[in-house]
Amino acid sequence: MGKGCIKATKYFLFLFNLLFFILGAVILGFGLWVLLDYTSFLAVLQSSSSALRVGSYILLGVGSVTMLMGFLGCLGAVNEVKCLLGLYFTCLLLILIAQITAGVLIYLQRDGLKAEIAEAIHHMIVSYDSPESQEKSFGATWDYIQRTMKCCGWKGPSNWTENLIIKNSSVLLYPCSCHQRMENDTMPETGFCEEVNPYSSGCVASVETWLYSNLGLIFGVCIGVAVIEVLGMVLSMCLCKNVEQEDYSKVPRF
């Protein structure tokens, strides 16, 4: 391989690693958001679902490793250090295998995961407006979901009959967020209300509709990430094979 090709490969690999460093920062930030933002829907789910809770910690680990890998790859590419390029290739290979394994496991366990999410939502509906819900803003989160998705309950409005406050009420109550609002509607947006005209569909249908409508985009992003990883592996091996000899003096000393 000519010197010009080696130089081009080196700087392409540097750009790939810079992208990986940014991607790792995004993944790390998303994991922190899930753990620390108690008003997010994912935070509501992970508080009751052990799998999603563990998943948020995995996001933190993956984000940290990806940032470290991008940093090492940048050093290896710019300074042409074989050991760093080999370490970068190995990390990319392990991450690619982990992604494929995770995708297969999610597909095989999709029914169990769906049931676990439904159980988490059921627990939240039953305890809605309880001190625990108010403390972590879970009630406000669920109100926001029902208003924006124009749905009521998980499978339908009948889910709310299991709520502890509604069970003990002598009048028919629904969350105010279930109400099909008209223009200039003065009904409150949170808490329980009487004379509610609830949405007939549950939020599970809205979530599934959103997933199906964005399935192509989700698959496209996953395939795009995999292609970038494979290209990074190919470039790192090409550069590693064309480095004439190991020179550790090129490694920056801190």
C-alpha cells in the first residue's frame, strides 16, 4: 500500500474514531438521563422492571467503553501504534458480537419483556396519585403520555378500575388526562376528575403504532452503526498491517 493510501487510511480511521467517541458520549448521556430523570417514561418503566433497570446500567458501561475505544483508536491511528490498533480492532469485534447477541436475545425474549412492561405499567396505574407516585413524578409522567398519545390506560380505560383511589370512590372517576379535550376545555390536566369522556384506546396500541411506523428508521440506524463498525475494523487492520515497525516513542506520555 502506498504512503498516500496509508495516510488517507490513517485519517479516515481517525474520523471514524472521533465519531465513535461522540457516539459513546451520547449513549452515556442517554443512560444517565434514564437513571436521573424521574419524569421520563423509560425511568418509570425501569423503576419497576429489573431488566430495564439493568439495561440503563449497561448503557452507561457501553457508553464509557465506546468513548475509551474512540480515544484509543484516535491515538493508534494518528501515531500508527500497532498495539492500540489491535486493541481497537478487538474492542470493535467484541462490541459487534455483543450487539448481535443483544438483538437476538431481545427478539427471543420479546414476549417476556412485553409482559414485564405491562406489569410495570399496571403497578403504576394501581398506585397512581399515591405518595410514591408524587415523589418521583410518575403520575405526572403518565398524565403526559396519555395526553400526548391520546390514550387511556394501558389496554383501555377499564385498567383504571383497579386504581386504589377509584376503587374506594363513590363516584365515577378517571384521570383528567384521559379526557378527550375540546377547544377551550377547562378540565384540569392532572389528578382525578368526574364527567370524563375517556379515550377508548389504550396506550399500548399507540406505542405499538409508533414502533411500527419507525421500524425502518430503527433498523436503518442499527445497520448503519454495524457498517461503520465493520469499516473501522477493516481500516484498522489495513493500517496495522502496513505499519513497518512498532515505535512506542510515538505514544503520548502524560
